[in-house]
Amino acid sequence: MLRKKKENSTGPKLKIIPLGGLEQIGMNITAFEYEDSILVVDCGLAFPADDMLGIDLVIPDVTYLKENKERVKGFVITHGHEDHIGALPYILKELNVPIYATRLTMGLIEHKLEEHDLMKGTKRKVVKFGQSVNLGQFRVEFIKTNHSIVDAAALAIYSPAGVVVHTGDFKVDFTPVYGDAIDLQRFAEIGKKGVLALMCDSTNAERPGFTPSEKTVGRTFDNLFEEHKNTRIFVATFASNVDRVQQIINSAYKCGRKVAVEGRSMVNVIETAINLGCITIPENTLVDLDLLKNVPAEKQVIITTGSQGESMAALSRMANNMHKKITIGAGDTVIFSSNPIPGNEKSVTKIINELLRKGADVIFQDVHVSGHACQEEIKLIYTLVQPKYAIPVHGEYKHLKAQAKIAESLGIAKENIFILSSGDVLELDEEQAKVTDKVVTGGILVDGLGVGDVGNVVLRDRQHLSEEGIMIVVMSLEKETGQLVAGPDIMSRGFVYVRESDELIEEARLIVDEAVQSCLDRGITDWGKLKGTTKDVLTDFVWKKTKRKPMILPIIMEV
């Protein structure tokens, strides 16, 4: 055992530094540091908020890791969801260190590395449950847990300062669809030897009771397939929920139906799961989407992405007649086997309404169970692990606070419960724990191929353009004399419909012309001052006339 009791608190301490994943759902990444060693748990992305116009993804700012890259020993990944692995291809380009993960998790990571042409240059190691890896001053043990994706792991992180147990995303499922139940025995064994801190999933910390087993959804599918035996069935679910897909296939097989999978992410995950033996498909059950036309409609099941109402996902395209091969209409049954992620409720309602208008039968209740632990399961883990310190993770502030209350109810002293913010440096050993510093954190915006080239200023401009539109003023000055030889001409987009606002635009043009001529008459030919004057007079005029503030962009050319 690496753990060593300190005589006093002056020696080296373990540092826990969350670089993302707190105060939000997504972008999970945490650094553990002891002397010359840093290990990083997870490396996830977040999806853009509504006000991040045009942004595709948000990845964590890892400035701290880049500044200490010679000490970073590797990434240890708990499971294969995007909010835990999605940022890896971007971060590895700047921080090329080994990756340690379980089988399916590594398979999904390798898909991403292939897309970004990083396979050859990235060291990878597949770890089995019960195995440990040594990373500098740390030893990390992978512990079997259950979640809404196969091969999810908790981590026991051994350091000279003590043991930290990190649950990853988990639930307690005694009857999982694939593989073994959570290894509660190992949690108890580690707890008996003494645990310094527990970092526990908080997503469902507000929900009382236990999360139902994934197998309960299988029985629901059996009943639904029996009830809708004369319709074509679509099931929308998360691409990564391999166990859910397995149960849909099982129910389809019992009813003699053929199954097709649609949606790029769904196809990728299922292919990987089949190759690794994480999913069992009865012979002649899975067919290519192109071959479905040879199968009667009432014998078809189509598993698709788009359960969150994403506009470009397969389900949305089918509902809006934009899909090349399939449209949904009367005589179809659509089952939503997921709950809307907070913030996606409007998108999901919109797609449900569209499907109902088309005449489809839509089912969106009681066909989903969560992959996260509710209060009683969280209590169980705390009771087995018996940590000195509690550090709630994975969730918004209200979720972290709910778990802090659970920890306190189980007898953990209030001063030993730490609700951290991203960037906090928590130093701890057997004697004490306290936040001692703050490091740079935040989100780096990915827009197309650009990583980090869109910041707050660009987003503010996009917001401005989306709300008020733009007016462009073009004029030409003679190089020798500095006199105005053409313009000013005014164009607008997203401000007013020009053809119906001739008078307003002409009046605006005359006011700008007058202001610019006044500057030139006084010998002011500096482009910066001319542009500033143009902006000022046009802003005042437009505000008085319309009570709007469009973006104003003066363009001066020299002839």
C-alpha cells in the first residue's frame, strides 16, 4: 500500500484540480497531482449553449496541463461518453501522453483518433477490471461499475497521501444487460483499508430511492412491440447506450422483425460493440437500411439517433422529409427511449409535434431508465467507502449541493465536504484539506476546423448580428486630394427590408454624407476618425427612427 500517514501537514500533499465538469453537465476533466506526477481523469467536451451561435463543441482549457506537460503521465478514462472522451483528439494534439481505458471505451476513443489521424502517434493501453496501472507517484485501479454504456469504470487512485475513489458516472444495477454487476465488494475492501476522499457522481443526487435496472426497459419494449405489431417501429435513443440497443434487438427478434441502424454515431458505436463482443445480435436480424425495402413495414424496426431533437440527426431528417431513404408518417410508431437532457426540452417537443402532425404514433413515457445513481445508491457507496473527505462531482451546483447534504446526513463533517469550482486547487492529506489556489480554466470554442479562434468578442458580434442585423457603409476617397469620389452607399442585412425602406436608407445616406463631408472640409482625412464619425451619426439616426441598434460597419476604399 502506497498510503502513508503523515506526522504533520508540512510534507507533500495530494492536489485535486477539476479543470471542467463542475457547475455543468459535460466537459469532465480532473487533474490529480503529487510532487512530480500529474494524472488526468477523463477529457470530455460540452455541447454549446443556446447563446453560442454557430459553435459546434466546447472543449476544456488545459493551459495548466500544457504548462506542466513534462509531469503529465497520462489520461485515465472512466467510460466512453462524449462528455468524458470527446475532447481527447483536440487536447492530444497539444499534450501527447498515453491513454488508459477499458475495452469498449478505448474502441470509441480509437474511432476519434482515426478521424483526426492520431492513431500512430498516440500510446494506448486497454485495462481490465481489477487491473492497476502505475503512473509516476500514482497507482490507478479500475473497478467495475454499471452505467448507460458498457465497460464503465470507477477508479481507486492510490498516492502517498492516501487513496481517492472516483466513481465516474455510475448506477448500481444488479441485473445488467451485459456483463457483471457493479463490484460492490471491491468498494468495501478499499473502504476497509481507509479512503482519503470520495469523488461521487451527483447527477441524480436530488432523486430519492434507487435507479431501476436497465433490464426493466427490455420488458417495456416487449410489451410495446406486442401492442404495435401492425406498424413500422422507430426507436430513438442515445448512440452510446449499447445495452438499450441490445434490448431493442432482443424484442425485435422475439417478434420476428428485422432491425436497421441509422445515424452515423449510432452505426460507429454498434460496429465497435459488435467487433468487441459487447453486443449479441441473432443471425439475420440486423439488415442494411437499403435492404429494408424488401421487408414488410410491420416487420421493420429502425434504431436511430435524434432522441434529443437535434436538427441534423437522423430522426429529425426523417420527420422533415429530408432523409434520402426514409420518411415517417401515418402507420408508424416512434418510441423515444431517452429523457431530454436539461436544455433540450424545446427541441424534443418540436420533433414530437412534427411527428404527430405526420400521423405517427409517438411514445415518450416509461421507455427509459437513467444511467446515474439516485440517493440510496449514493448512500450505499459512501457507506462502503467510508471516506474522510467528500468531493461531489459531475453535475450542476444544485446536484453537487444535494450530494453534500447526503454526505452530511451520513455523518461526514461539514468542514470535510468540498463543493469545488472548476480551477480550484484542493490540497489534502490525512491531517487537513483546503482550497489553496486557482488555475486557469474555461471553455475553448470549436467552430468547424477552428479551435479557439472564436472568443467572447466574436460571439458578442454574432449575438448582435442575430438580434439587430448589420448596416454596411461603403465610400471611396481619392488618394491625392482625400476627397469623397463615390458613396457613401448603404447596404443592410437583417435590419430592415431595403425595398420597403427606401426613404429611411436614403435619409441615412444623406446624414452620413453630410458628416463625412464636414470632416473632409475641416481637413480630417484619418480613416479611423472618419469611420468613428460615420458610426456615431448613423447609430444616433437609426436609434431615433427605429429604436434599434444594428451593427454598423464602415468600409473606406482609396482610388
